[in-house]
Amino acid sequence: MTKLKNNNILLFLASDKFSEIEFKTVKYALEKRSIRIFITSDANSVCVGDSGMKVKPDVNLFNVHAGNFSALIIIGGDGIKKYWNDSALQNIARSFDSKGKIIAAICSAPVILANCGLLENKTAACFKNDSMHLTKSGVNYSESSVVEDSNIITGQSPASAKDFADKIISRLFS
């Protein structure tokens, strides 16, 4: 594996009801590889997970600059659905895409990427109950646990979080 040029990763959490399993699994896998994680959200003080875990964001969503990071990871959970059409988050995702950077989304989060056009004519996974949101946006929905299509990695559910994290790490070091 080659050396990662910029080991700063931006990880987006919903302000409320983010998936703690996905968050902890991805965070642990990245930190184990000495990758620095910066949490972003639109939360005023802390993000609250689906079981009450509290996480303080490092960077306000409105102060994010894609040039400072190697990848954007969007964690799912019930709370991410309120961001499906969030223009600020969609603009950040587009900015990462325009720079050819890795964009990863798991569970219900791939709908954000579909809604802003980043998954059009691509194959992606997501939480099965949300698959119709992908297909109506011109996405080839896959029931695979993790899908990689060009610079975008998508995962299906908390059960696929470890494979999702491994795929991100593999791409970061390739």
C-alpha cells in the first residue's frame, strides 16, 4: 500500500439519531490506521446518536473546505433522512466529487448523493427500505453490502459497516 498523502478525513454526522454502530465501526477502523477524523455537522453543540451517544463536531458544516481532506464519509441512521435534500451537504459532496476525492455514504445516506446527481448512472447500495429513492434518481441499486463505483463507496446497513470501512481504507491507500 502506498502512503496516504493527506490523512484528514471528514465525517458527517446528523445532529440527531445518527447510527452509533456505523460511526464507531468506521471511526475505529480509520483511527487504527492513524487516519485523522474531523467530525462535521450542522449541530449547534453536540450530535446525539440513536442510543444517546454524544459527539462534538470539530468543524461546522458551513466552514468545510474539500481541499483540506482526502475523503468525505456520511454516516447513516434515522436522523440522516432530514439531510436528503440539504443543499449545504450536497454542495460539499459535489465539491469533493469535482476534486476526484473519495465520497462514502452508508445506510440511508446514499440518498443524499443520489438527490444531488452524484450517483446518476452509477451502481450503489443503501438501506434496503430506501432503495426506491436511488432507482428513481437513475441509480442502479445493488443489494450488495458495499459497492464501489469510481470515487464513490456506498454501504447498505450497520451490518456492513466493517466492510464499508475496509473499502474506504483500501481506496485511501491505493
